[in-house]
Amino acid sequence: MKRFLIPILSVLVLVVGGVGTAEAGRTQPGTLVTATADSPALGEQIAYTAYLPYGYDKNTGRYPVLYLLHGRGDTMAAWTQVKSALDQLIQQKTIPPVIAILPDAPWNERGNWYVDSRYDSGRPVETALTRDLISAVDAKYRTAPIRQARLVGGYSMGGAGALRFALAHQDLFGSALVLSPAVYTPLPPADSSTREFGAFGDGAAAFSDAVYQELNYPALLRHVDADLPVRLFIAVGDDEFANPDPADAHHDLDFEAEALYNAARRVPGISAEMRILNGGHGWDVWGPAFADGMADLGPLLSTVAPQGLPAAPVGTAGVDWAGGVAPGPDGSVTTGFAASGSFGGQPYHGKLDAVVTRRNADGTTAWTTQLGTAADERLYGVVALPDGGVLATGYTRGDLDGQHPGASTDDAFVVRLNAAGTVQWITQFGVASAADRGYGLAAGPDGGAYVTGYTKRALDGANAGDKDAFLARVTATGQLSWVHQLGGAGEDKAFGVAADGNGAYVVGTAGAALPGTQALGGYDGWLARYTDAGALSWVTALGGADDDRLNGVAVTTGGLAVVTGSAGGDLIAAAYTAAGQQRWTTTVDSGATDGGAAVAALPDGGVELVGYTRGRMTVPAGGADVLTVRLSAKGKTLATGQFGSARDDGLDPFAEPNLYAAAAADGTVLISGLTYASNGPGNGDVFTG
């Protein structure tokens, strides 16, 4: 018997996840209808069965669409047995309501492999289904004609077709359900039915090695467009067509499926899940695999396209890093970043330079100032001043202020520029031969600054162990008033600072218990309150048993300090009074990795949290996306948003946030961050908007 001779199905009731026909009878059933679509490519009609979800005829909304391809020798009737599974998945809200299209593919004696055949009697099946059928379905039904709303699935020969459609037509499909795919590398075994029927033929030859390799997935993976991300769910049985000849063991379908998974998941633009189920080449595997696959892929379907970045990225041809954003009272926007080359026609000093640039309210560039040495400079905060000037902080590995000859390790610095972008002063400070970094900045009431970060030595007294957090006060004329360290026996860092009229709040992460706190487990997030004179009022830990950190803090119009960061892989936020009493906490969990990076205080007493997610809060754009969460003054979630490019946004290669946010007087929140979007000038650029 040839491989992939699939019997015509006689059972049309599917039991999924232990739910049988009795429970299925209590679901709200969809409807199966048969129809045809004209195909100019074939010169005939394509027959198909359509699954319309319950309520389709009672509303006017648009729906995602599943295209389900049957195996060799089968008909469109094969996939109808998943109807009860679709009914249940939709009613249980595991997936959104969907339309499913089950095309019949009788061509090449039902061994067409869903490709455009070059065989003498072959047919252009791929063109017919991806062009003619999709166009007809979009015209007939209330579909959403975007790739994010289309999923292609298949089993056996149909699994091979689903994989090809998803990789060769990324503009049409955003995901693929690939069940027991009949794919072989580099060529199929001699007795495979892949070699029959002419799908991979050429002229009079029913099979061509060159045609097969041209159409197979290894060739497609080399040309995947990472800006059109594809999600694959691959499943196979553990007892599918075991080859008695050890030389052909690599052609067992479980082996081939794992080879596909390991090849695909290494390709930028593709994410994949793999399941090996107990069973053979039949519906004992495909039934539960369909339910599992739809639970993974279904929530990603969307009738709305993802929201892109607010503006085109800027930067240099190299790698650049976001370094802060600040709205001005006149509607201007000042952005800071680290640049690996000249920006805005300014002189380049070497490695990474600190760039501060201002955009007028009308979008024109007011000025750009580029600071640097032959070593690295990074920015980690920008604050606009009432007189139109700006403060910025970060670290330098050189002599940035002209007072540190021979400097070669990280020193923190603060720079003040006037309204025209001219440097007024630079204050550089640190311990020789040790790393000292400025990671957070807030304006003081006198026009000076609070700067926070970490030191590996002693800026103020003895080092408690490894790195210590610090808070420094710089006057309006650039004088360093005081520096105070805070640390325990572990590695401690401060990432953010916010000021009110009486002092400052500092947030960070601690590797062990800080003085006055108890360790919660792993790294703990923490919040500390300081007076304007630098006295530590109190410190509190926040988090759980896993590694946690607090990245951002802002003081609301109601006087609360609102912090955000990550705890246990989720975004966390909390509000505290000046006395250290916790008023509320909020957690945001997309089901994937989430974290908060910055807090913007709003005029109504609420806040907007800005962070990152690798999951779905609204519509994923791809990779890590920027996440926004608007909270009321009492911590209630009012709105969530998600935007980004197809690549990672807001996270650096070390999975740490590189995002900044600030609110303008009218409540508009400005966000700036790192992006790896392909439309930027380099490999790592900065967006602001």
C-alpha cells in the first residue's frame, strides 16, 4: 500500500478534550452550506463547504476565515467532522467566531499536493485556491480581507499544502495549522505517493527532483519576509508510517515534522509550536490536534490589522538606543538617544554618542546636539524645563565634561542644555576604575535634577555588596549636592526616579533584602522615598517568588507614587502614599511575557503605563510590542493598547525594556523606544510619537 492512501471518512462526529456528543448537543451550532467559486485559473468551478458560525445571519460584523485542506484521496467532506469542535471552541470563547472554508481538490486524481503542476496533465491548484477561491469567498461572505484574519490548515497532503500556502503567500495568511504534513527532505522516498500523479512533475515526467526541491519548504524558508510574521502549529502522531528500512527512518513523519519545526523556528519572522500525539496517521491524531492548534492559533485571528509604530524610526546606519522623551510647554518634543554615527549633521565622536534633538510643534527640527567622546555614551532620561531648557542623564566611558582625563570606566553624568540646544554645563561623577551609571532622571524644584542608577564601589560610604543603587542631587548650576547609596548583600540597581515638592521616589531591583525589607524571592522590585535633603524615609519591596523589578515611577496629581515593572512575567503597577502605604495594585497578564517600563501621570489623577508584551492585549504586531495601559486614579483599568512593527519593539537584545514615556499638559502621552523595524535607517533605531 502506498503512503497516504487516506480512507474516506464515515464518522462525522468528533470528540475533543473529553467532550462528547451529549455536551455538543447543548452548544449553539453553526451551519454547513455547500457552494462553488469560479476559477479562471482552472477554467472551471471550485466546490467547497462553508461553515458559518452561529449568529452569522443575525449581525453585520466581519469574521476571520479558516481554509482547511483535505488529504490525498479525500474530499471536502473530511473536514466537516470538526464542526462540533468549532461550535464548542467558539461557544467556550477559546477562539473568536470564524468562517471555515473546506475546498474540494479533485485535480490530478486527488493527488495535486496543492501546487501549480508543470506536468502535462497537471492543474494550477495553488493559484486557483490562493487567488480565485479567496477572492470569491471575500466577495460572498463578510470576511476581513487581511492576512491577520486568515488561517490555513491541513492534514497529510493538506498539511503540506497549508505549510506551502503560509510560507509562499505570507501576504494572504498569518498562521497555519500543519497536521502530519507529508513533507520530505531533501527528496521523498522511492515508494512515496508524492512521486505519483504529476504534482511535482515537469512535462512528460510525473516527478522531477528539481521541481520538488524548488517547491518544498526548505526553499521557502530562505525567502521568508520577517515583516510578515507567520505562526505555525505543527502536530504529528508518534506512530505514523514507520519505515522498516533504517536507511529511510528519517522519512518517518514524526521525524520529518520535527525537522520542519526545528528548521522553521530558527527563521526570523516565524514562530512555531510542536506537538507529538499518541496515534497514527488519522483522526485519532488530527481531531485533538485540531482543537489544540486552534486554541493556540485562534486567539491570534483578528479582523483588525495591528497598529504600527506612531512614526517612522530615526537613527543612524548602525545600532541606536532610545534615551528619553520630554514634551515642552510650547508643544515641542525633545528626544534623547544613543547614536552609533553622526545624526542631523552633527559631529560624531566615536562608538556611541549621546544625541538630544528637539522637534517643534509643527514637526520641523528645532535643533540637534550630539555629545560624546571616543568611548561610549548612553542616555537614560530627558526632562524639559519651564524655561525651554532640557536636562539629560546617562553614563560615559570617557572624559565627557573635560574634568576626567584618562577616564575609561562608566561614570554617571547630567547635562543641561538651554532652549536653543546649547550645552550649559555637564556634571560627570563616579568612582575611578568602577562602573557608575545614571539610569533615571527627574527635575528638582530648583531647576536642578535628581539622578539615580547604580555604582559598583562607594560613592557615599561603603558598598554593601556587588552593585548598590544611588540617588544624587544636582543643583540648577550643575553642582553635585549629595549622593546616597542604598544596597544589600546582592546586586542592586535603581532604574527610575520621580520628584514632588518634598523629595523623590526611586525604584529598582534588588538581589537580596535591602535594609528595612524582607526578601520575597529571586530579585525583588523596590520603592524608596527620600527627602529633598537626601534622607531615606522608607523603602518597601514588591514582587513575588520569581525575579521582579520596578522600572518606572511617577507622582500623580493626587500625590500618589505609581510604580510599574514586571513580576513573575506579568506587568505590575502599584500606588503608594508619601508615608509608604500601598493604595492599590494592578497586574496585566497577556498569557505571555509582559512588563512595565514607564509611568506617565495624567491631569485627571490617573496614569498611563507604558511597557511591552509578547502576547495579545489587542492585536499583536509581531515580536515584542509596545503595551499601553490607562488606569484611573484608583487603579482601575480604563483602556489597553498594543502597537509595534513586525520585529521587536521596546526591548533590547537582553530582553530589558528600552522605553520612555511622558505626558504633555493636555494629557497626550509621548512614547519613545527602541525598535528593530525594517523601515529604519539601521539595525536598531528609535521611534517617538
